[in-house]
Amino acid sequence: MHDTVWFEIQGIPSVFLASTEFVDAATAQSEMLGLPEVQRVFVPHPIQDATDAEMQAKAEEAFEAILGALID
């Protein structure tokens, strides 16, 4: 979240990407960092044990949301 907020402050459109396990933490951190409206996209948890095919499916599923967040 720190990097995403830093890029946004620099005027570089950014999107925070994490698994659904981190929704509450991301919300709290973005508020603490002074940018509660920072764009974020969450993919289904877990990530660590996902196979390559599962990760590719998660990426394909999230692609449009990521692009939309960058354009928004």
C-alpha cells in the first residue's frame, strides 16, 4: 500500500493488488497514509499455494478490474 500511495502522490496512476485476505488491512493502511480512496483490486485468496494455472486464471479474472481502476 505504501508504494501505491507514493505513486499516486507523485501523479502516477496506481492500483493496489492483493488477495481478499487483506481487504481490512488495505483499508486501514490507506486511511492511515492519508489516501483512503486509493484504487485497489482484490483477487481470491489463497495466492501462495496456487498453481501457475490458478494464478493465470486469477490474473485474467482481475485484468478488467485493474484496467478499470487505472482509468477511473
